[in-house]
Amino acid sequence: MFLRNSWYVAAFTSELDEKGMVSLTLLGEPVVIYRKSNGDPVALEDRCVHRLAPLSLGRVEGDNLRCMYHGMLFSEAGRALEIPGQDLIPERACVRSYPVADVSGWLWVWMGDKDKADVDLIPPVYGLRNPDWLLPEDQMDYECNYELINNNLTDLGHLAWVHSQSFGADETWTATLPKVSPLGRGVRIDRWLRAIPPIPRLGKAAEYEQVDHWAQLDYLVPGVFHFYNALYPAGTADKYGGEAPPKDEPTLLYEHYTQQAVTPMTEQTTRYFYTWGPSARTGSPEESAIMRQVLDQAFQEDKVIITRQQQIINLDPTRMPMPTIHDKGVTLFQRLMAKLMRDERDPAPSVREVA
């Protein structure tokens, strides 16, 4: 089951710029993205109406896309403009078009009701092209349902166990319970971690065996991970009484940020877009490259356990997980998504609700 009235990350902007065309399966539907002559992106159903061949094997002609199987030409709105050898173009000679936006270094596609496609609903993130951050880009595909990755990202207690080798996280990530707060279209999870090894051990933080680590995570509909981290000398957390430190706190040793997106392709396959890097004021491009290697290792660790988790679930889908104290963020986000999907299926209030 998918939430359709939402913006999903379909690709990095750079991928479209490099390839000229991007195709993928989104929520069980084939989608192709290309640019018009003015640079604006277009998203169409990647399935020619004639013989159902992929339009992504075609070519862009001005603002239009030609199928290279039998030559049908489609407009940016999905209407057939030409059928070679045939003058009559039937009304049904069209493919679906999707609202698409190029924002924050990602291409976002709206898979639901076009009339409800509001760009203000694109999750607020720093942006991959923001010069204040050094963020290399990458992606991977999972053989699992997207909700398993959502659950993983809204419960970072797993860092101490899954990522002890890559990030070097210790059990403080499990022992220190975060503050969990609902947002309008997401959940916020933040905490101070006191006197832990620096993650990463780079920049000024490399001079310290232990630091106080401020971590603030926003997980936003439909599955966008916005995670800011800042490292300070031990004792800083007490100075601020457990609240967020100001961005101009002079004892800042290092700060880093990761922006990630979970995009369902099918019920059992998911594409995962991610970045991680330091700020330009505390880090360097060389350190960003080091962090990229660490992140690749960490996400392979996630992929192993989550993929195997899906295989176990498939053996008996009736078995329900037992929640623990760490699942508050997981539960809040699951409930939010469930409510949005219910509202999407039944937008009109019932007679009882009206009364």
C-alpha cells in the first residue's frame, strides 16, 4: 500500500543532467523523466500506448518524446502528436503525465491526484547544491518493502549494534532515549549524547577522545531523512540543559549533515537516495570523500540486515513485531502515514463525523 498524494524523490538532478533521461518504477508504475528545451523536467508514463514499449528507449525531440519502436511522438502532457503512417490520432492515444519538480538537487514526482500537487508540500531540506555543505551523492536498491527502511531511520538505537564498525557508534545511542515530537508532516527526534567518541573523528573533533554530540533528525512524509549533527567539547550538553545549541556556539568542533530519501518502487523493492558530508565551515572536500566511504560501508551493513529481515517476514507475514521503548518515533511516523492514506482513500467526512 502506498501514499500517492505526495512528492517522491525519483532521481538526483545530476543523474538527469548526465544521462539526459531517467527511468524507474515508482509505486508500481513505470516513469520516465526528461528535460524540455527550456530545461524544465517532464515526467511521463514509461509505456507507449501502442505496444507498451518503454518510452525511455526513445529520444527527446524539442519538448516531446518519441517512441523508438514504431515512432509515435508524445507531448509533455502525454498526448500523441504523431502516429507515423496514420493521420487519425485517437483520443485514447496518450500516456499519463505526472507533476514533477527539480528542487534541492532532487527530482520529485507526484504520483497521485494532479490537482493536489502543491510544491509547498515538498519536504524542506538544506539542498544538495547548498554551498554551505559538502555532500556527495549516491543511491542503492533494496529487495524489501519501503516501510522497513522508514522504521530503520526513525529508530537510531540500531547504530550501536549495526554500525559499530563503520561509524564507531557505542551503546550510548541505545541507552540515551531521544525526545520525540510530532511535526505537521513528519516526526522530530533529537538528543544530546554525552561523552561519546566523535562521529566522525575528523577536523577539530579528531583531537578529542570524547565529545558531546547534538543530533536532530526530522523524518518527513513520504520518507525523507533530514539529519543534522554537531560535535562539541564534553560538558556542552549540560550548558544548554539538554536543549538545542545555537548555530553560532563558538566551541563547535565539527558539524555534518545527511539528506536521504526512501522511494518505493514496488511492494518489495525500494530505491534509497543518500548523501552525507561536513559543513564547509568545519570540514573539507577531502574529509567529505572519507565520510562517503564510511557511509557506503554503513549502508551496506543496513542493507544486509534489512534485506534478510524482509526474507524472514515473507516466511510468515502474519507475525507482528513486538515494540520496545525505542519505537516511539517509528510508531508516530507509521500512524501519520496510515492517517494520510486513509484520508486519501476516503477524503469525505462520514455522516457521523458531520453530526
